[in-house]
Amino acid sequence: MSNVIENICILGATGSIGTNTLDVIKRHPDKYQVFALTAHRNLEQLKLQCIEFQPRYAVLPDAELAQELESFIQYKGLQVEVLHGVHSLDFVASHDEVDTVMAAIVGAAGLLPTLAAAQAGKRVLLANKEALVMSGAIFMDAVNKHGATLLPIDSEHNAIFQCLPEHFVEQGIENCGIHNIVLTGSGGPFLKKDLADFAAITPDEACAHPNWDMGRKISVDSATMMNKGLELIEACWLFDVKPEQIEVVLHPQSIIHSMVRYNDGSVLAQMGNPDMRTPIAHALAFPERISAGVAPLDFMEISKLTFDRPSKERYPCLALASEAMKQGGNSPARLNAANEVAVQSFLDEKIGFTQIAEVIQHTLTSTEYAEALTLDSVLSADKEARRSAQDFVAQLTNHSS
Ligand code: NAD
Ligand code: MG
């Protein structure tokens, strides 16, 4: 593979993962070229990316924005074809000439194109954890049935993948002498904040993560630790384990990105500076290793690594996610939908920080559990949970005004 230039499609190119992916790609013009870029609202950024990377396709769901991009492309004399509509996302993600798809759209909006990439047997670099949380079994079946290669971008899952033996997929974790998986999390910006002050937390405070620079939705998820909850579900599907086989450990420095504990007492950890270019470069080049532009880890500078237990009072979302996974069926999809609505409502200053967990809990109890064996049933559970969460947010908003 090393002599052939790979065609890359980046879903969510203008986001934090998307721009980090382009940063790694441009360091290796001999290995990768950009085939398609997709964005949602950030037209200005997409214009700059079209000039710099000259993809074959640029995709925007909105027709008007696409028209504006089209005029710009013509004015600049670029050879980029502009597409619009959600089906165009599926089209580029499954295009014959694409080798690798970076799935970096945030939230449920990424599910269908990521699934399209899996169904087309692509090498799928999965950042969009919500897609897997929603559709778990359906997504993994598509990967297996169509011979897709799934590589985790989430730093924890990428770390676990690096610490697992090569044949874990064929043999199963239990036959590889593994005791459990240790999923680390920083605890976010409110690790030490007085619980009495949680209700007054602002969106900007929640988005100011101490170690990682990320999009706003995942930043809020990190502050509530719903991110760790979603990651627990993500790990269950990626590595075929149960929630009981995963131990969540607080590690505020974000240097160890997760670990695998073996039966002989060995614990393997993957370490590095908190920079998403490391897992992105790992998955892009796997099984080779390429440079990512990340500074070498300086142990003298870190000086110490600490660990703690996550508190249930501080992080109620973590327990909600773990419960949803244990319940199975459509519960993770309903949890995810409620969380997306709650986080957006918090970012829009309609509800307070502590009400995020309330909205999720309320949605899970007021919507119906089902087995969710088909994509349609997952999508309808998502829709119903969103509606229920929106209604509850409206009630909370009316109460407080
Ligand atoms: P972001 O908000 O910075 O970027 C999101 C991207 O998705 C943008 O390009 C946006 O245009 C696109 N998008 C948003 N809504 C869309 C829609 N409805 N239709 C089509 N495109 C849409 O988010 P991010 O931080 O880059 O995160 C992307 C994904 O990666 C998330 O699922 C997140 O959980 C995961 N992830 C991110 C990080 C990180 O460090 N940022 C780490 C691990 C996992
Ligand atoms: Mg992560």
C-alpha cells in the first residue's frame, strides 16, 4: 500500500477532527490525497480547504450554501465539483475511488454516511462515536458483512486498540488472556468544582477543557462525562465486551489514553501528549507509523500521573450511559438523542448544566424501550427521544421564566 496514494474522504472536514486530519494529511502528500470534503455551515473554512486541498468533491447539505461555494469555485477556477443534500454525503462516503473515510461529523447526523462507508467496504476511521452508540449491532454487522476495516480515532479507543494483541478480533478478548479494559478520562473542567456551584456553570466554562481543544458538543460531553459514557458504549461495540469488563478511571493529566489489563498482572498503556493528530496518524497509516507533527512526550515536564474514581454525584451522566448499555436495544440511541438535545439546549442557554442529566433521565423513562434490530427502528427511537427531550426542555424553560 505504501507506493499508492490513498484517496481520503473527510466527513466533517471543517470541525476539530476534520482540520486535524487535514493537518496530518498535508505532511504526507506522497501517501494521501483529499478526494472529498464535507461541511455543514462553515462555508468560509470549506472555501479555504478547497483552495488548499483541491478535492474532487466538496459537499454541503444546504443548497444555498452549495450555490455560494459553486460560484466561489468558478471564480477561482478550481476543479472541484460541489454537491448538496444529505444523499451526497452517502455518495462521497461510498464512492468507488475512495479508500479511506474519516467519519468526523458530530452527532446522529453522521450515522447514515458512516454506515454507507461501512457498507461500501471502506477503511472507516471512526471519530463519530454517536453513530456507533446509536446503531451498535447494525453498524458492526455492516462492517463484518461488507469487509470494511474499522479503526478507532477516539483517543481512548485508539489507545486500547494499540494495547490489544493483533488477533483480538478473530479470537475475542476473553481468549487473549485479558482481564479488563481501563478507560481513562480527565474528568473535564469541573473535576474539583464545588457541587453547589454546578447549576450556574456557563457554556463557555463547560467548553474550556483543560487538556483538549475540541468541538463544543463533545466539550460539554466531557464536562458532564457523558463523553466517557458514550465511549463506554463505543468500546463495548468496538471490542465486543460488556460494560462490566470496562473500568472507568479518572486521570486528569490525559497522558495515558487508556489501558488493557492482562491476566498475568501486566497492564499495557498507550501514552502521548493530548493531541488528536496522534490517533489520526495512527489510524491513517496503520499498520505503518508516520509522523503526526506532535511534540515528543516530555516525562520531566509531566512529572506525575494521578488516578482517581469518578464520583456518581458529580457525573450522573456516566451511570445513565452505563445503564442504557446494560439495557441494550434502543436505549443507547434514546440516550444519545436526549443528550444531543440537552447539550444543544444548554449551549443555547435554555437549560442549566445540571439539567442536562435530568433531560436524559426523563427522556429514557418517558420513551419506549424496544429491541431496535433495524435501522428504521433506531431512527424512529432517535426521533421520538428528541421530541420527548424537546418537550421536557420546553417545560423546564417555562418553569424558569
Ligand atoms: P466539531 O463540532 O468541531 O465538527 C463537526 C463537523 O461536523 C463539522 O465539520 C460540521 O460542519 C459537521 N457537521 C455538524 N453537523 C452536521 C450535520 N447536521 N450534517 C453534516 N455535517 C455536520 O466536532 P469535533 O470535535 O470535530 O467532533 C467530531 C466527532 O468526533 C464527534 O462525534 C466527536 O465526539 C468525535 N471526537 C472528537 C474529538 C476531538 O478532539 N474533537 C475526540 C474524539 C472524538
Ligand atoms: Mg475520547
